[in-house]
Amino acid sequence: MVRLRQVSFAAALAAVGLLSACRLDMQVQPRLNPLAESNFFADHRGARPLVEGTVARGDLRADTYFYTGKIGNNDGDYMPFPITKEVLERGRERFDIYCSPCHSPLGDGNGFIPTRGFSRRPPSYHIPRLQKAPLGHFFDVMTNGFGIMLDYSSQVTPRDRWAIVAYIRALQLSQDAIRADVPAGQAIPSRPPKMKGVDASGATLPIVAPASTPKLEEQP
């Protein structure tokens, strides 16, 4: 009798063990991993393509120029929205964060990163080629990258890219402005002192270059 009870108890434990092995926990889902093969579909792809014509909510992008900076295959040369003081301030903020490490706060290409062994120094915004470049060119470079510069489309929104474009143009105007460009009645700040031996890295202290004195004409 005792032997029968032992056998029955062992059989019950075995049955419980077998049943527990068939349990499906919540963390074990009947699903396919990304890009896994599936025998359910004819093409054997578990990741299904979007339905044709599907547009993400808020991402219609009907204004092609706003998202590309191009008119057809050419770079456009106008802002898709008015430039205000707030737009320029936003552009300066985004420029200082994402652009100035390479391009420098003045946009002359002498940023911090090139002084630390970067393979190529970015061009200055103040060369004739970029002074004449259309606004859409700068937007396209930020969107798709150019040369060894990676794109910033994931870090900077389209509107902020346009704000940076407006600020770049303001930088170009500010560095090459003449007295006649200043509106009447507006004060002109004094020019900053010229420095020598500046590498923009902060590793060495700048030295103020001596002021040059104009040569006096010889008396006859």
C-alpha cells in the first residue's frame, strides 16, 4: 500500500512538471523579431511594407521647398517664412550648439574641432563662393551632409535648419559690412582688437597684436 502511494505521488509530480513546461509566460510572445523570416507570407518577410500612400500623422510634407530647400533640382534662394528677431536668436542658439564647434562662432572655419586634429578644416562662410551661395544650399548641406560633414537632419528640425540658414547669412553680412550698410542713427561698435597666435583651441592665451600706425607722407 505504501509502495502504491509512493508511485502515485511520483506520477503526480511528473504530471505537474510536464504541465508547467507547457506554460507560456507574458515575456514569451508569439511574435516575430524585426526582419525575421516568416512562412506565413508569400515573400517570407516578417516585416511588412507600409500600405501604399501611407503618410505619418503630421508628416505630410506638402511644402517641398520647406523640407528640401530646392526648387526642382536647384537650390532655392529665399526663406520659407519671414525672418524675425526671434528667428535669428533661435538660429544663433542652434548654430552655437551644432555648427560652431567646427565652423567657429564667426563662421570662419577656425572652430575648436579642427584645431584638435580634424582631417579637413571647413571652409569659411566669408569666401566669395559661399557668400554667393543660395540659401537652399546651406539647408541642403545640413539636411544631407556634404563631403566629410555628416547630416544633421535627425538632430535639427527643418524649421531650426532654416533659422540657422538665416543666421549664417547674418554672419556673412556682419563680417563684411561697411559703414554705409549701417542704418542712420545706429551706433557702430568698435572693432575688436586683432590677435596673433590664436588657434581657437583655448590651449594658449591670445596676444593682442600691436596697432599699426599709418605712414606719414614725406614733406616735399
